[in-house]
Amino acid sequence: MKLGALAAVSMLLLVACGSSNTNTGATTQQPPTANVKPQQSIGAGEGQLNLVLWDGYADKSWADPFTQQTGCKLNLHPAGSSDEMVSLMKDGGGGQWDMVSASGDADLRLIYGGDVKPMNTALIPDWQNFQNYFKNPPYNTINGVHYGISLQWGPNTLLYNTKKFPNKPTSWQVIYDPANKGLITVPDNPIQIADAALYLSKTQASLGIKDPYELTQKQFDAAVKLLKDQQPLIKHYWALATDEINLFQSGDVVVGAAWPYQTIQLKAAGAPVDDTIPTEGATGWADTWMLANKAPHPNCAYMWTKWVSTKQVQAEQALSFGETPVNSQACAEMEALQAGSCAQYHADQTSAAYFSTISFWKTPLATCDDGSQNCVPYAQWVSAWTTIKG
Amino acid sequence: MIWRLPWLRPLLLLTPPLAWFVAIYLASLGLLLITAFWTINPFTTQIVQQWNLDNFRIIVTESVYWSIIGRTVLIAALVTITDAVLAFPFAYYMARVASRRVQTLLFAAVLLPLWASYLARVYAWILILNHSGVLNWSLQSIGLPPANLGYTNTAMWIVFSYIWLPFMIIPVYAALERVPDSLLEAAADLGARRWRAVRDVVVPLVLPGIVAGSIFTFSLTLGDYITPILVGGASSNFIGNVVYANIGIANNIPFAAALTMVPVAIMAVYLTIAYRLGAFEAL
Amino acid sequence: MEGLWTRIALRIWAVLILLFLFIPILLIFFYAFNTSNIESWPIPGLTLKWFSATWNDDNVRAALLVSLQAGLLATAIALVLGSCAAFAIHRSKFFGREVVSLLFILPLALPGIITGIALNAFFSFNNIALSLATIVVGHTTFCIVVVYNNVLARLRRTQGSLIEAAMDLGANGFQVFRDITLPLISTAVVAGSMLAFALSFDEVIVTTFTAGAQSTLPIWIFGQIRHGVLLPEVNVVVSFVILITIIPVVIAARLTGGGGTARVPAAR
């Protein structure tokens, strides 16, 4: 908590000093909704809650008890990608949507677009039990203001066919290796450039990459070159999790970047696969429940956020989807539901050192965290990705 | 009174649908497409209403967009030709050889797949074409090498041809049905052999029907982005995929709008040619 | 009239095309019995459990209902508006007539995402809540096209002399419409409506951006394809839809001239 405050203050100072040096005046370090005061108490439920979310994030097993207890009927609008979520949430949700379970790559876009507003962590009792990293992660907390409540997270793992790789691969090098030509798959997502940057930060230290989401043009070009060299080796860029599952199941690919969800589904179907996090580390995704700026049912929204932050629901959701809870007390619950799951999902990790090996997604912005303005913005990531895929 | 003022009648008839169209669809579309001439601020990623042609310049000068547009148009054209070739003999059979009852059943059989969800049908093709799918399994069980068509541009070509085939068969069938028997008899009387008669008499009469069907197959392929996501390979981006990628987090709506002008322009040209070939007579 | 070998060749071709059209559909039927939720060949095992699971799934029912409602409404509106437009274009020769035709084709030609985003922005700007009504609006944009094309094509083949003859015999405008024009175009209207309904029933891209909290069937299917856990339910639902549309489609085929209209006896 103190560390977060210190970080926030230092960021404020840097921002204050940094902005006085800029001459474009075009940046807004302050998100448009920064001064919107969140509510101080949760009133009566409005009877309804409209959510934009990932498939499976409001499974009946924990959604039905919620509706029974609060009377808030859930209306779900599953979205297939972060781009879709951002499009749907335009204009503060349009007065239509209450919350969005945004992933790190979308969060800053939603915040700086003024589509979501600050939330009051005091209204979420379990927030105190969150792992420290997820209380104030840089992708949803800016200048100490919380633009959402962290939900769950997962690493982007290296998934491999155990028959083709009897020894667990130890480096991401395998997905860049021409020996595996035509047998590799990676996500169809421009944020994948960060994975390349992360790999280069360890293998080409001279580039000086510190944060894979804040790249200078030179660092960015190097990552793009690596991915362009990789393109002929790729069988298919997977856009849906089931895409990748089919690819591995049918034997079309033998190695690729994946989420734990795919590993679980494939193992359940008896496919000979396993996953690992190589020595270079991994990127990760972390989801946040964010409150729409024009949310029509804010009380139900807070009730929902409270509900999904409890250790019981955190454990249920983690096991149901195949992700890791942010509530540190969920580990015991997971063990009770499925022995060994806590370690399997890295839910037992609490040290800052561990989380520093994972580079969580955040929207690349033109203005770097230190105030300088030569970081490559996401729109360029998208055009570069188009050029990479060809 | 209406009959006396010839221009009033079309105006009255056209007003409700046009009002609908203009008010809702064209207005919102116009607002979106006008942003093609604007740009986004790289720092705030908000749209800046500064008139320029940057987006078009990027599309024209960067080779990747040429290859994406080229790929989309090429596959759309291939699909159209394939469907025409597949549909013609089938429609010929339906129109000229089959009995009344068989005609009805075949017509129903062609319509029926349209009711099985597009998504479900494309998904079934993944099962057929992938590495250990139905196709490879069948080939290998009779001793042939596997085709390995999964996740390639060829796979997309096959799937698109499959999905839009009913849209081609129906207009071609309708056109063939209208070819009078007497014309073919006359051709035979004049000494033309069957194939010559078909080529010189039937095909020109059926051409409007083929072109009409091609409007569907071409335009629907041009604007699609789901099939490339599901069955495409590493280099299978369509125009629609690039448009989709730029709307959302990148918020580069101006660029997406500029890129959208390309299929619109292509279709305008295509429709003009189709009109000249009389397709609108045969829809 | 065709030679024997030609007839045999054509028959074989027809069978091959039918196989091409229906093998994926048969796979959909087959995999409704899949024990695993991952589709792989050969099928891992057979089970009936997905049928009861789908029957009990509220989301499927709701989605089916919304799809039916949206389809019927969109088709009805498109019927009226598309026919009106076809009449107007047919009977007039004004400058810009072909441009109007191009405008009508636009919803098919554009990537669906553009139509979706444009409509979404429109509704949001005018503070119109997303609901079944907005879904219907989105669908009607391309349903109109289909009805318009079909009716216009049929009108172009109708002989003006019939209408003139009726008027000579003393019929007024309304009677001409009711007794001459309407019967002549009825099959085109039915064909257009069927095609329009099929397009609406299957539309996913535009609907994603114009739907509120409702799911149509294709949206539900897309969600299941993404998530994967209940994939065989998709096969069950699609199989169900195909089976119950067989009868209506056969009836429509008879009505629209799949063997219903006589071959044109002589050239005009």
C-alpha cells in the first residue's frame, strides 16, 4: 500500500516535471475521468446488470447465487477480443453497459478514452486480500486512482507437444527456430510484439529494452524484424482459444504461445501436451472489472465486483476458466476444490520478485511512463502487425 | 391523379424506403467514412478533424496493403469463377433434365444449407481440412499422400466456394429456366451440335444470371473476415481483417474508413460492369 | 432432348454437388453426438448427453427466440420497403437510378464490421438504447436489398401490356395492383423473403454491434465456438434448425418456381 502511494507520488512528480518540458501540449497525462468522485457507499440494487465480458466469466455456478442474493439480473454480452470490448464501451458504454472485464491491453485505452471511471476500493472488502501487485497495477491504476478492480490473471505460456519435445523446452527460441517451420502458432494479436521484445531484452541486451510495452522506434523495429523472420514458420495465427486447441489436437502444430486454458482443455481430451514458462520470462494478461462512465446500474456493478472478489468465487472462476486469482486467500479454496491446483496455477506466488518475471499487458502509449514521448503507440503496433502477417 | 404526374409516383413509392435508408444507414455510414479524410492524434488517439489524404497515401504506397487487397480480390474472383463452373451444370440439370418433382426437391436441397449457421459450416470445414481431418484420413486410407490443405489460402478458397454456392445456383437456375426450348430446337435445326448450341445460345442467355449470382459471391467474399480467421494460414489477411484490427484499441477509425472505401470502389466498378452485362435483368 | 451420355454426366455432377453441399452438414449432425467438446477426427466417442443439455440451456432458447423475432420483423419491414423501392425504380427513369441501385447493394458489399460500427455510433449518438429494435434495423438494411433485387428482377420480366390491358378494361390503379401485379410478383416476394430471413437468421457481425443484452443465435454460436466448452450444443441446435426448416423450405421451393412455373414455351 505504502509502496503504491510512493510510486503514485513519484509518478505525479515526474508527470508534473515532464509535462512542463513538452511543447506539443497534445498529451493528457490525466485521464478524462480522473476527477470523477466514485460513490462512497453501495445503495439499493437496480435489479439489472449489463456486462461486457469474456466468454465463461459469468458462469451459472457463481452468477446464479449472485442474482439470488442481490436481485441483480445479469445481461451478458460476451466479446471475442479486446478490440471488440473497446468498441462496445465507446462513449462511456453508451448508457447501455455497466462493466467490462477488460484485459491489460485494453485498459489504458478505456481509461484515457474516458470510457471508464474511478472505482472506490473501500467498497470492496476483499481488495485488502489481493496480492500487492494487483492492488495498484500500472494498467488500471494511474496516479493512485483506481479505474477498476483486478480480477484474475494468467501467463502467456509456451505450449508444446510432449511427443515432439520429450524434454521440456527452456527457451522461447523454439518458436523462432526454423527447424519447426510450419509447426508453430502464436496469437493473432499485435500485443505479441511485446513477447518478441521480451525475448530480445534477454537475448539482445544491447537494445536496452526495459519494458516490452514501451519501446523506442529502434527497439520496436528490432522486435518487428524478429516477428517478420518468424512469419514463414507460422502455420496459423490463432485468434480464438479453440483455434489453438484444434491446431494441437489435429497435429497441425507442435509448439506455440498459449494460455493455461488451452493446456487444460487439451489435457482433458487426452492430447500429449504440456506448458512451461521459459527462462526469458513471459508476458501475462490480467483482467480488470471496470465501471463504465455512463453505467446505468452502478450499485449492482459494485455488488458484482464485491462478489467476484471473494475468495470462494475467485477460486471457482479460476478453476472454471483456467486462470489465476488475485485474491491471496483463494489458494486454500482452490486446494479444497481440486487438490494441487493452487500450485498448478501459480496462485501460491506472493512475492514481488515472481511478479517481476511476468510482464503484464498494458496498452502501449506514445507517452512513456517516464514522461518522454518517443514510445511507439498502439496504432503503430497494429500497422506493424499487419505488415508482419502480410 | 397519380397517373397524370409520372414523376410523383416513383417519388411517393421511393420515399419510405429511401427515407429509412438515408436517415439511418447512409447517414451513419457517411459520418464514419468521412473520417477517412481525417487522422488520429498519436498521443491522445482521438480523431483530429484535419483534412488530409494521409490514410489513402499509406494504403497506396505500402506494399502490404496492395498484397492484402490483391489477395482479397483474387480469392473473391476465384470463388466467383469456381461457383459459376460448379453451378452451371447443376442448374442445367435442374432446369432442363430433371422432372418437376426432382426440380422442387433439388431447389429445396440447395436452399437448405443456408439454414445451417455459416459459423457451424465453416467450423465443419476445419474438421475436414486439418492435418488429421476427414480429407487427409480419406486420402491416406486409400494410399494417397495427405493434402495438407488446412490453414492455407486454398482452404479459404474452398470454404468460400462452398458457403456461397447456393447464391450462385439459384439465379443461374432461374435464368436457365427461362431459356425457351424452341431456341435450342432451332439451333439444332440449323445444324449446331449440342455443345455448340449450349455455348452459342444458352450461355449468352444465362450470362446475366451468372453475373447476378457473382454479385453475391464476389461482394460477400470481399467483405468477409471470419473465414480468414478460422481457416486461413499465416498470410491470409483480408481487407475486413485489417479494418477490424484498426477499430478498437488502436482507435484508428480514419484508417479503417479509408480502407473500407476500397471494397466500395471495387463493387461500384463491378456493379457497373454487371449492369452493362444485363445482370439486373436476371436477379 | 440431351444425349444419353450428357444426361448421365449431368446426373453424376448433380450428385457430386449435392455431396459437396451436404457432407459438412452431415458432419454437423454426426458431431452432435461427440463425447468430447473438441472436434477431432475420428470422433472420440458417441453420446446423447448434449441433446438434453441443449434442451435445458436457457441461453439457447432465448437466443433462438430473439433470432426468430428479429428475422420475422426485419423480413416484414424489408418486404414492404423493398417492394416499394423496386416498384419505384422499375416504373421510372430518372437520373441517379443506377446510383440508387448501388446504394441498395452497399450493405452486402461493405465489410459487415463497418455497417455495425456505423449503426452503433448512430444509435449511441442519438441515445437510442440497443435492443431488439436496433437489431431489426441492422438486419433490415441488407434484407431490403434481397427483396428489392428479387422483386425488381421479376418486375422487369413482367409484361407492361398486361397492366395496360387491365386498365383498358376499366380497372383502377388499386385493382390493377391487387389483381394483376401482385400475383405476378408474389413468387419473387416469397423467394426474396425467404432469402432475407435466411440472411438475417445467420448474421453475426452487424448484430454484435447492434445488439444490447440480447443474443441472437449466431452470436450465441460464435461465443460457443470461441469458448469451446459447449461446442457440441452448437451442433445440436444447428441440426435441430435444419430439420425443422426442411418442410417450410420444400413448400417455399414449390411456391417460387422450383418446378412450379412452366418453362417458357416460346421466345418473345
